[in-house]
Amino acid sequence: MKLEIIVRKVEKEKVVSEKLIKEVEVKMAKTILDLGFKHKEQLEIIGSIQEEYIPLQANMISNKYEKCEKCGGKTRKDGMHYSNYHNSLSDHKLKMQGHACKCGWRKKPSIHGEYGTNVHPDLIKMQAVLGAKMPYKEAEETLEKISCQRRSVNNHVKIAEATNTVGSILNKVKLKEEVDVSGDTEHLYMYVDGGHVKNKDRKKRSFEALLAAVFKEDSYSESIKKISRLQNM
């Protein structure tokens, strides 16, 4: 038995084209390694399907400029060009149609021009999460292992940019959060503790961090009661 993975393009209920993505002979898995597709094979299959799917969406972007944005007239084709796009696991160079109008208006659409970036948010999320948890060089190596290839979009500089950008946005959101004030109190308690935190850069020494918390008397009393109940269970 054989297994075929085929991408079929259908328009107006008619098959326009078909492409064989992967063909394998189904065999009994002698070890767990032979059960299903390996990680790299999965990435190759997804990437091949994306290569068929994304260009169709890119064509739709180009087609919307068949009408001039300046005078409303019909435009003419004005050469082909390439636009880079970086998905979470693969990179794509998309061929896009340029347009021009007799009034002088011209448009060369690109992924970055349409969406403000040519990097998918899923990849930005991966970069930011890893960049916040480990040194940027290690994050670069980790993403290389995940995608089974070295990608320029995943170099340590790009990861640092993504981490700092996302962190800045989250910080602004945090600053806008309203503090719920339930009422005044005569007494406040403060708890302060410190400890040493390991630096992300293994070559550098650890540093001391302080943590402080301020709470009301009734909150403290309630916490003590809860602890006592747990200890007596």
C-alpha cells in the first residue's frame, strides 16, 4: 500500500491542478522511529503545502490593485517582483504582480507593505518567549533545532528585537491597568526579601534581587487563618 499526499486546487467545482507533495510506501514500523513521519519530514510536508497555498493568497493581494487607488481607473500590469515572507516554520519568496495607471499611480505590493511586517505573529511569539527565557544565542540555536534549518529571520539580533518589542508593548499594557482600591486602612504590613538570581549570560555573575509586598492588616489575618486551617487538616 502507498500513501499519497496531494494538493488539489479547485475553482468553480472544477479541478484546476494537482501536485503530489509526498508519496510513501506504508510499512510495518519496526521501531518507534518508523511510526509516522519524522519531525523534519513533517516540516517539509507543511512547507510544500504552504508553497502551494500562500502564492494563491499573494495573487489575491495583487489583484485588488487592478483598480487605481488615485483615479479609480483600470490599471495595467507593471512587472513582477518578489516579496519575502517568514512563517513560523518556513520562509517563502512570493512572486507578486505590480500595477500602474495612466494617471501616474504605481503600486508594487508586498507582504510588509500590506500588513506592516513580513513575519507571522506565531514566529514573533516563539522568538519573544524564548528570548525572554534564555540568552539570544541559545534561543537562535533552539529555533534552528525546531525548524531543522538555519534561518536568517531567527538570528539573535532578530530575536532580541522581537523580545524587546513585545516586552515594550506588554509594559505599556501593564501600566494602563487600573489598581482596585477596596478602601482605606489604619495599618499596612510590608514584607521584603532578597536573593541571588542567575544571569542569563553564563559568563557573568549572578545579581541580587529584592521583592517587596505591601498588604492590609485584615488580609494578613485572613492569610494566617487559611494557613492554620491547612496545617490542621
